[in-house]
Amino acid sequence: MTTASFPATRLRRWRAHDWRRRLLRETVLTANDFVLPLFLMDGDNTAVDIPTLPGVQRLTVDRAVARAREAHAAGIPAIALFPATDAKLKDARGREALNPDNLVGRAIRAIKSNVPGLGIVADVALDPYTDHGHDGLIVDGDVANDATVAVLAEQAVVLAQAGADIVAPSDMMDGRVGAIRRALETHSHTNTLILSYAVKYASAFYGPFRDAVGSGGRLGAKGGPADKRTYQMDPANAAEALREARLDVSEGADALMVKPAGTSLDIIAALKRDVELPVFAYQVSGEYAMLAVGAAQGLFNRTDAVLESLVAIKRAGATGILTYAALEIAEALESTP
């Protein structure tokens, strides 16, 4: 296709007025595009600031219910729950993950009871529950894939029984999607969705999240690897991302996740072209924290910068975006033409 040359074509004509720009806009964000992550803690009527995640807090279950109501009122379709498990409940095998009355289970039931129209995404991984901070079981100094998968399948069933609408395995073990699908079917949770972290890179941007759930600083302390590079992906690889995604599709995933979002726009776009499932993206803790800190230093307008970053993620092809700024941006969009 050819375009008439200048001056017959003046692309700035469409940029001359706000109404023209809005009429031509190709990518439009709404509250429907967001999932709001929430961090949970034990206690009552308490919210604790997370120093490395400005503006984000750990919430007791009652406070999480209140935040869930806010999200629902703002038009956000779903929240994602992550526990900061008491250190006394952590062990090498992450047994607390299988406790039906653990922190996440209690939160799911409370939120479902009080905000029934809100979707709940529950993380499937052992790192919030292990004393070594890894996503699985340590055997002979490394994370054991198959033994971990068996536990993850049990954890997914526990979460589904509590009322989670979506279970989201973030562990990056091979074969876990198929095992979780079989376990859910066996226990009659046929409508529980699996949002697989198909592409989770071993990123430098996860630090604030690990602080939030209390797994930071634990890696390597209990005999396991000093990092997660034996199971999370090398950020240099793109073809491997497609292989991971195709495997998860074949095993029964209902949607795929890419993480981190901002440094993986090419991967989001490639998956959107390659697979027919919804592709979600996680604007991770370090990405969000950089924007928050930069705005606090006066480098740019916070809302404008966060909005631009989210538009880029959606423009790349993301069906939905997990972001700590979901509530803030949903409210900003409500007041913007």
C-alpha cells in the first residue's frame, strides 16, 4: 500500500485537535483491562506500607475485603492475591500452602462472601511458604521438578475449593499445567481457569515483590540455589518463550501470562500472533516501583507515565494487565475523555 507524499499527506492533520486524536486512537485502556494484585498479612484492621513498593500495602483480610470492594466499584474485573506468610508457618516443603484455612484461603472466602461479582486469581507456587524462598521442593541442592508439580496440583485444588476463580501457576516447573488440569477435573472444578505463567523470566525486577511476600533474602540460605535461574527463563531468549507457551496450551491452560511486561513487549506481541489463548502481562514490582520513585523525584507526572507504560503493554497485545496501579489508573480513566 502506498501513501500520497507530502504535502498531499500531512499526518499532523489528525493531531491538530483533541477530538481528532481521540477519534483516531487505536489503543484504548479501560478498567476492564486490569487485575489488581493485593498482598495479604495476618491480623485485624491493619495495613502496613511496603517500603520498596511506594503506595502499596500488606493488608489484613478485612482490609483486603475493603480494597476488593473499591476495585469492584471502579470496574476492575479481578484481583490477584499473594500472602506474606508468617515465618513460623514456613518450612522446607511449604506445607502451609496445602492448609485450607491458610491466609489466602481465608481471604478468598471473605472476599467471595462480600464481593461476589469480583474475580479472584490465586497464585500457585511455594515460595511464600518455604523457608528457603524457592518455588518448589529442594532435593540434592536444586528445585525438584516432578516432586514440586505434585504439591502444586494439590495446592491448586485447595485454592479452587476455597473459591478461587483462576489458579495461576507462577512456579515455572515443567508439566505443572497438565497436572493441575487433571487434579481440577478429578475434583470437579471444571470451571476453574488456569492462567499459566508461561513466560516468566529470571528478572532483576522482582525484588520488591519478594520483600512484600517475605521471600527476599532467603535464597541460598537453606541449601538451595542462590537464584531461580534453573527454572525461570533466561531474559535473552524469545524462541524458548514460544515453546513454553505452546506446551502450556497443549496441557490445558486457559490463558497465558508474560512477566515482566515492560521488558517483554516483543514476547507479548509474538504470543498474541502465535497462540489463540488470551495473553496477560504482569507489570511487576520493580517496574511499578521505578515509575513511583521517578514520579516522587519530580522526573515526570506519575499518572501520565504509568498510563503510557500500560498503553504500551496493551498495544503489544495484552488481553489483561496485572498492575499495582490498577485502582489509581482506573479512577484516572474515569475522569478522562
